[in-house]
Amino acid sequence: MSKIFPPVNEQMDEIRRGAVDLIDEGELAKKLERSRATGKPISAKFGADPSSADLHIGHAVPLRKLRAFQDLGHHAALIIGDFTAMIGDPSGRQKTRPILTQEETRANAQTYVDQVLKVLTKDNLTIYYNNDWLSKMNFADVIRLAASYTVSQMLERDDFHKRFESEQPISLHEFLYPLAQGMDSVEIRCDIELGGTDQRFNLLVGRELPRHFGQEPQCIMTTPLLEGTDGVRKMSKSYGNSVNFSDSADEMFGKTMSIPDTMILPYFTLATQVKDLAAIKQTLADGKENPRNLKVRLAQEIIKLFYDQAAADAALTRFEQMFVKKEVPDDIPEMSIGASPKSIVDLIAEQQLVASKGEARRLIAGGGVSLNGEKVEDEKAVVTPTEEGVVLKVGKRKFLKVKI
């Protein structure tokens, strides 16, 4: 069934909004004109490697742009890079990534589909897994693919060039990554591919590689990178600076409140859908309002995108209880361990309040663990449970009441 699409100039205005690169605008306009003439939607795609189990709000920047194509009536293709994740994307890396196993990428990929549907609509969405075609290539196929690019072309890539100049190792398999990602574009013939600015080289390979197979090249669009909560490096779970789709509302709130003041405007711009960015920018420039108040609104706006207004309000209430009024929340989890004292490090690790015993020890050394409001200073300390319960606090937001 043919569709009726908005005028091309209106579509281009919406598509350009928030984009950094759009290559080539003229080509894309022609594709949209052809779409209007035939009543057939164009297709836009985005790829995400399941290198961890979580998507974060940095991923949501290109995903929301992909949603904009859906809202204009076009089709979205999501490529889950379960094969390319095993290679490891070298983009922005100063050293070689560790190679993941197929089992690890499959486990991570299972979580991605549910997470992306918090941003995309499933009505005009197709999800692909690039293991379906890349795993079928034989060595002769890979040699022919590698012949399509030269070493000098690969070294034009900024991160490869820097590592080469500083004599940092570059593994040969990293040269294969952009070619493997480019094969996604050969297999799934879309009109435009989206990605962050760090993906520009990979996207250009995906634009050019189809020419070698006699196909029409796709357009590409890059979107800004969202820096992590540290305000220094791009958001990544491996850097420990991410706000994840799967985070609880409380975690989202607390992480957002921890960002540097300099990141308030970028987060409003890239991680929310607020309409009054100019007013927020002016407020920050005036310096008359406490930045904390803007962070509270920012945290609530982010939570609303992944939960709802009620969750945002509840997260604010609990945050104020813990950090403003210094109160213990009413709904903290409880557990009984019997009457015998237990190592605090073992307890924290067993209850998965941190990832490991080593991390528990580091938190204690840094003053990040307390019992009934008293800071724990000795990693050999024990928790002695009581009938009414001892309140264990780990980090800024995790509580556990330990009873007999």
C-alpha cells in the first residue's frame, strides 16, 4: 500500500536537526523525492555491537534520529552486530579491544531488542543479526573483501594513524572491522545509515563498499557523541560513566545528578526532548540559578523517556531523602543472615552490591561503605546483625538492612 509522505523540504529539515554530517544531502533529497513519487518508504539503518549487555543514553542519540525516520513514515533497520562484536570496534580506541566469544555476544544481544523498543516503534522496524551473513563468508571471500581497501586508506583513520605514529600495536583483525561492518550495507540495502561521529570512517566504508558489488551507495549521517557522567570520555559502560537503558529510575537520577555542570546543556540537548533549550542555555549563562535545580529537571526528563512521570517523581523523592535530608529510604531490601557476624566484604559481594570483593575493598578504602551511618574504615570489619536490622550503605545509592 502506497504512503503519503510530508514534502521533501519538511522531511529534510527534520532529518538535518541535530546531525553533524549528512553525506550526501542532494542524494538523500532525491531518494525522498523518489519515495514520495512511488509511495514507498526509504529505509534507514543503525548498527549496534552487543559488546556489553546494556545500551546507554549515548546510543539513544542516533536511535532517536532513527525514530524520526519512522515518524516520517519510513522504515528502520536495526543491525545487531553479534558477529562484529567478536572482532571489536577499534573506533576511538588507543589499544586493541579484547575479543569476545560468540556466547558472550549472543547473551548480550538478547537484551538489546527489548531495550531498543524503549526508543523505536516496532511497527516499521526490522531487526537483523550480522552473524547471519558474516559467519557464512569463507577465507576466499575475506581475501576478496580485503582487496577492496589499501593499508594506506586504513591508516587515514584517525585512531589507527595515532596508534601507528605512537608505535602502539594495531592488530590485523582491526583492519577487517570496518570491512565487516561495510558488508552489512551490502547485505541490507538501505538508503541511509546512522551513527555517532566516532563511526564516520566505518560509515564511509559502508557507503563506498556497495559500489564494489554494483549497488547504489547509501547516504550517511553522523550524530554528536554524548560524553559520559565524568564529562571527559565518551559514554561507555567499560569506562563506568554510562547511564544505561536498564538502570533503575533511582540509578538514572543519581548518575545524572553527578555530572559536571558543564555537561548540563549537552545532556539536555542530546538526551532529552525538551523544547526550551534556548531558555536553559540562557539560565546557565546568567548564573543566577543553582545548577543543581537544572540537574533535577534533567534527571526527571531522562527518566520520563524510559519510565514515566510517576517514576521520575518517586526517584526525586528518594534522592532528597538520601542526600538532602540524609534519611534512609523506607523501601530498602532486607535479608536475614542468622546471629553470627559476617565479613562485610563477603556480604557486599554475595549480595551483588558491587561486582567483586576487590571492588568492595576499594569502596571501603575510599570511604564509600557505612553501617548505621558510621563509615567503615577496615576491610576486615564484620556485620553483626540485630533483630531490628543493621543498615548497610554501599556507594551513594545502595542500601541493605541486615537482620538476624
